[in-house]
Amino acid sequence: MLNIISPSQFKQIPWKNGKGITTELAISDGGTLNDFDWRISIASVVEDGDFSDFKGYWRNLVLLTGDGIELTHDNNQLDNLVTPLAVASFDGGCATSGKLIDSPITDFNIMHKMGVYNTEVKTYTHTETIIINPSEFCFVYALNSSVNITDNQNNSTITLIKNHLLKMSSPANNQFTVCGNMMIIITFHQCV
């Protein structure tokens, strides 16, 4: 099943720490800001500061626009995101602070509840053709240009236009071919 989520369906949600607004693209069924199995969002970071505490969640942060951000975590992990679609992966319960390299940034945030899901996040800056076998479900986000997705079982193709999100789910024996650039592919695997 292919389901396109357009920007008109995104929701504006206050940050958990109250210091900004995030655009929620998708969240697990029945999920709220304080209790969800997985969540995908976009946020603008306009000043240096502490990140919200998401204890019990794993975070993947992808730089979309801007000169970059340096993330410092209390476990001595340091992440420098300075190129488009660079990814930082970290424990949401760590005390994390962000220092902007120069100007505000926009980031793409993928979170999952630890012990419920594992997440695989891949980014592509150049045109690539990828085969996906969605064992659970996955998402494709088109950043700057359109992405073509072919359902190999039905031999049908759809075009995902920029700034749109596609949710893909299918039987394990079905494959999809994704072709595009400046895209993010997120796969969620349920923990056994």
C-alpha cells in the first residue's frame, strides 16, 4: 500500500521543552507528544540550546537546510551535521545541546520507542535507484525534487513531489523500486 502524506496534512506541534514548534509529518496510531511508538517531524532551530528530553526513545536527526549544527551529548558523543542530509543518531534521553554553525537550520527528526521498533535511516544526495523490501513499513521523503516509486508486483509507478512524505507497507514478498535524489528513506522494524 502506498499512501502520500502532503504538507496540508502535517501538524504544527509545540516542542516538548516549549522552546519552539515542530511540524509533525506522521506519528504511530494513537500517538501523542508524550507517548508514541514512532514519530517523524521537521523543525527549525533558530538559536543554540538544549534539546527536549525523550527518555526511552531513539532519535535520528537529519540536516535539511542551513550551515549546520553541532550536537553535544552527555555521554561524550559529539555530532557535527554540516552537509545536507547528514545524520546524527543518539539516545533521546541523553542531555543534548545544539550549537548552530552560523545561521538557523531545518532538521528532519525520526524517533522510535526503544524495545518496540528499530529504525534504519538512509539519505541520498545523488540520484540513486534503490530496491526496498518493506518487512514492516517504511517512508520516503522527497526534499528538493520528485522521487519515482514503482510497485514491482503491480508494475505501477507514482511520483512523490518535493516536500511530501510517502508511507509504504506491503506483504514481505513485494518489492518497490525508488529512484531519485535528495531523499530520505526510513524503515521501521518491529522488535520481536
